[in-house]
Amino acid sequence: MGTYSITLDVNGESYTLQVRAANTLLYVLREQLGLTGAKPGCLNGDCGACTVTIEGWPMKSCLMLAVEATGKNVTTIEGLQGTAIQEAFIENFAFQCGYCTPGFIMNCHSLIEKHPDADDKKIKEWLESNICRCTSYNEIEKAIKAVLRKR
């Protein structure tokens, strides 16, 4: 199987890479770019541990081929340094082991950006796309609401 030259825009940086057509975005981010914040979990789109944003929308990077991300703005947890949602996760104890936390933060950040007036129903709907087995979702909901109140 051959390789293809692609250019990815990740966290405001442009990278030209050689990838196989079958390489997922998650694989390329972790193995070729060293951005290990997106985590391999289920690898079939159920858990959300690999969530990044594409053009500001949450995307499970295990389901997207790297070649599909060409020409799109990709943001990983490494690109969200110092955001309000990260602080709110800390202040509201919205994580325990931390494995799923980057995916949740990416999803929550996108929710806040896309729906700054999100109500309880919208928040619950968005949180359905990620799974955490260590903590309840109450703390995560509190973190989101804390950021929405400050806006």
C-alpha cells in the first residue's frame, strides 16, 4: 500500500506528512505528530476519548481518516492551553483518572463555542457522545455551566 503526501493544519501549525490512505487522524496525531492528548479508547467512535475539533466541531479522530482532514483546521487538547473550560474542570473536580478528560474538554469547549446559550437539555445531549466510567457527569455539567455563566 502506498503513501500520500498531505498537509494538516493542527493547532495553528501546518505539517506536511506521508500517510497511508488507511491511517486514521488519531494515529497520525499520536504517532507522527507526537500529540498524545487524544486517547485511543474503543477505536470505534463510542467513547469519545479521541475527540478533537475540526473547524470548531467535535470529531472522534478514530473515525476520521487523516486524508479527510486536509484543508481543515484541527485542534487537539494541546491547542486549548489556558481555556476557561479547562479551569472549570479543575475547579469543579470534573475528572478522576483523566484518561477521558481531553476528549470531554474538547467536546465541552466546542459546545460552549457553538451554543453559548446551551440549556440543560443541550448539555446532556452533547455529553452523550463521550463516556467516563470514573466519575458522574454532574461535575462535568457544573464545569460547563460555570463557563456559560461567566460569558
